[in-house]
Amino acid sequence: MNRKGLYALVCALMGLTFGMLTSCSDDLDVQQSYPFTVETMPVPTRIVKGETVEIRCELKREGRFSDARYTIRYFQPDGEGKLRMDDGMVLLPNDRYPLDREVFRLYYTSECEDQQSIDIYFEDNSEPAQLFQLTFDFNNETEDEDTVVTSGGKELPVVIVSQ
């Protein structure tokens, strides 16, 4: 190999090496935000004053990030009632509370004879924060036939048998 060919080969290798070293970045692209939903078991839509309904919930995450934190809060646009966690903590409307587990139960107790509605919000600590909302509507009617609403929004008939 002649001297010019060797010089060209060395220059090409040095250029390739320099290009590879400068194109690398020390910044790791770590995903810190994963979509999530909250699934529930069917919930009765009819409730009377003083009655409590159970809302069984499960936080479903599409991925895992060790620093992910979730919160829960609720708002009641119609009616009056109380929402509490399965550990007994009563939630105040519009206050944010940490959600420390993925499977939990909420208990809503009616405190009026009117139609009631609650919006429950779940939020993570990503930037920007992701928000998931559940809405439950309750009628204050007592009938022999009732319906339940699933987390997919479908109503299913339920027959209540008095004993």
C-alpha cells in the first residue's frame, strides 16, 4: 500500500472514530411517565339517604417508574354525601390525598334525598401530570329493579330480591 492510501485510510478511521464519540450523549432517556387507568367493579345507581355503596377500584398502570406517585380527590356537583377510603379516612371535596396502593375500596354514603353525582380524580406526579376521572350518578329511588354502572359506562340490570 502506498503512502497516500495509508494516509487516507488513517484519516477516514480517525474521522469515523471522532464522529462516533461526539454523537454519543451521556443523557439517558428514562421514561418517567406511563399512562394509567382506574377500573371499578359495577356500582349501584340507586341509593337512599343514609345508605352506603362500595366502589372497588384497581389502579392499572401500563409501565413502572419507581418514583411515580398517585393522588385522589373528588368533587360533588350534585347532592350531598361523604366519600371515604377503606382505611376509614374521610375525603374532603377538592382536597388531594396520596394513593399508596393499587387495589382499594371507596365508600360513598348518601346524605340527601336528591339525585347525587360525584367525580373522582386520580392524578400522577409526571410532568405534565396525567389525570383520570371516574363519575358516578346516583338516583334516590327505591324500586324492585335497579341498574349498575360499570367502569365502561354500560348499564346492566340487577334484580333486588327482598327476603
